[in-house]
Amino acid sequence: MLEPTNLPLAETRKLMRALLFVAIAILCASCRTDTQLDPIQTTTPIIDTAEISVREDCLYREIDRLLEPKGSSPTSLHNVAVAATRFCSEAIRSRFQRASVSRLDAQNLARDDQVKTEQRAFAIGLELREKRTNIGVGGELTVWDNGGRRGAAKSALPR
């Protein structure tokens, strides 16, 4: 049970107002964070797995096309990742803009998607660069045909 305090009435009112202000601030903050739009938590996704898969295929094609034949610097690889992301994400970016969310939410979703896709594109670039290094650009690969015969095939990668 609370015991009465010896605070004057004015001090008690100030304390109660401060406590009420903090309680309202906490309540408002929790309401704001609960209503933020997250594309993963929406009932109907803005983009579906087929669109993500198409973009992933596009990223592999574009990065492979834009990647320099011999090892590239991280800056160059980043530029390739950004260019491929912009090209391959156009459809998804327009889906965010057409979605029934506020303009600010659509911009935030598109920006977050852009950053994550650039990171993925950079990882793809590292993967493809590693494969090119292991194969050896212009080298020969061993190919087994259906009859079990071994033959050499020229690499399809540019010299």
C-alpha cells in the first residue's frame, strides 16, 4: 500500500504530470513501431518469390556480363553490383511504388531492398570472380560425354 508523502501539492502535481507524460510517450512510441510496414510481415507480399528468383537470375547474367575478365578491384566490383542491381530491380522497384502503402513507406522499402540487393550482387560478383580464377580464363576444361570419353572444351569465358 502506498504511504502518503510529505510533498507539497504543487510538487505532487508536477511529479504526476511528468509520470503521465512518460507513460503517454511510451504508449505512442509502441504504437508507432507496431504500425511500421515490413514486407515480410504483410498479409499479401508486395513482391513474390517468382519475382525475386527472376531478379536473382538477372543479377547472375548481368554481373557475369559486366565483370572484368581478369580480377577486378573491390571498387570496380561494387560499381558492377550497383549497375546490375539498378537494371535487375526495376520491376520490383515499380511494384513498391504501385503498392497500396504510403509514398514514404514505398520509398523506404525500395531503398532497403536496393541496399540488400546490392550486397547480394556484390557477393555474386565475388563468387563469379572466384570461379573465373579457379577455371583460368581461356583455359581448358575436361568434359565427359555420354559415352564416358574424355575431351577438352574451350572455356566460354572471355579472354
